[in-house]
Amino acid sequence: MEDAELEELRRRKMVELQRQGEQQAAMEQQAQAMEAQRQAILRQLLTSEARDRLANVRMAYPDIARSVEDQLIRLAQMGQIDQQIDDSTLKQILRKVSPQKRDISIARK
């Protein structure tokens, strides 16, 4: 009798693990689809030079790049961007978004 109960518990656990794996795979697939959609929108919004610059910024400052991408996508969805954004315009946007550098000086006495 205990063997039957043990087998039933194992079967239930296997079914639960399979269900969790399927849910996780579905979530990952959805995330990949959303990222592909973001990249497609950015390809339409930015010139090739601007995309290259944003890729470089993403390597050094991923949070700033993500913030700029989100803002650009939001503006495009609201219809406030009517032309492609070139490299000089992206530079201006990045200057406004990036934190100001502080000059640190150490005075020895």
C-alpha cells in the first residue's frame, strides 16, 4: 500500500515539475518576443549610426540605454516622433539623460 502511495506522490511531483517547466518556457518565449518587438521598433526609430551609438552606451551603461530606449518607444507610440532619430539628436538626448560628471580633487596638506 505504501508503494502505491509513494508512486502516486512521485507521479504528482513529476506532473507539477513538468507544468512549472512549461510555464517557465512560455514566460521566456514571451520575454524574447517582447525584446524582438522592442528591437524592431528601435530599428524603425533610429538611423544606423544612432543604433550603433546606443549599442555602445548599452555596453557601458545598460540602465541609461534601457531608459532612453523606453522613452523613445513611449514617444513613438504616442505619435510624438515623426522622423528617424539621427546620431546628433541621440547625442543630445543622452547628454540630458546621463548623470553629470563630478570633478573630484584631493588636496594634500
